[in-house]
Amino acid sequence: MYSHWSDHLFAWLAVVGVLAIVTFVRPSAGHASGTRSERHCESLLLSALTIGSGIALNCLFGWIFLVGMQIASPLWTFWGLAYWIGGLITLYVLPILVLVGVTWAILGRWRVGFSTRSLWLASGSLLVLALDCLFLYAEIAVWNNAA
């Protein structure tokens, strides 16, 4: 599933793009205190949370309108592309991003004294990753039963 190298490259570049936007472009509101390492950790976790939430909303949208209501539209082609890339990110990219972020937040809290905001972002990103996996596998099971 999703084995072509160009698909993986596109998914990684998309995640790196979101990570760069969250880290360098957005204003650092709410980050007045804390070390530089803590701000980067929170940016990593916030980008994982943002990507995961977008994938979950895309899956939920497809579940309601495509599977549940069976609305026919040519726009489902674009939704399918976003679903496909979201599945690739959920299975291969997001677990690595979340694992690095959670480990960084735990070690930072333990060794450097990061704020609890980092731990809340870490737990939120773990929850969103679990939700993405649940949606992905639930939709695959529904489609396999319908076929």
C-alpha cells in the first residue's frame, strides 16, 4: 500500500512544508517564556496536531457525505487524492513526527523544565494520531464490506 517512492516523497515534503510554516512563519504568540528548544518542540507538536486534525476532518467529511449519504459529485476525485495522501501521512510520516515530539516533550519536561503546554500538545497529537488510524481503518473496512 502506497509503495511508490514519489508518493512518500510528496508526503514528506508536505509535512516538512507545514512544519516550516508553523515553525518559522506564524507569529510566536503564546511563546513569550520558555527556551528556544521548548518553542521548537511545541511547534513540532502543533504541526503534528494540525496535520492530524486536517486528516481527521477529511476522513470524517468523506464518511458522512460519501459513505453515509452517498452524494455523487466530481469533487470526490480531489477528496480521494487528499484521502490517499492523508492515509500515507497517517501510516508512515505522522507516527515518526509524533514519536519524536512526544519524546522531546517528555525529556524536556524532565531534564530542562518545559511547561505543561508541551505535554498537553504531545497528548493531543497522540490522540489525533489514534483518531486518524481509527478513521482510516474504519473506512477501509466499510469499503471492503460494500464491495
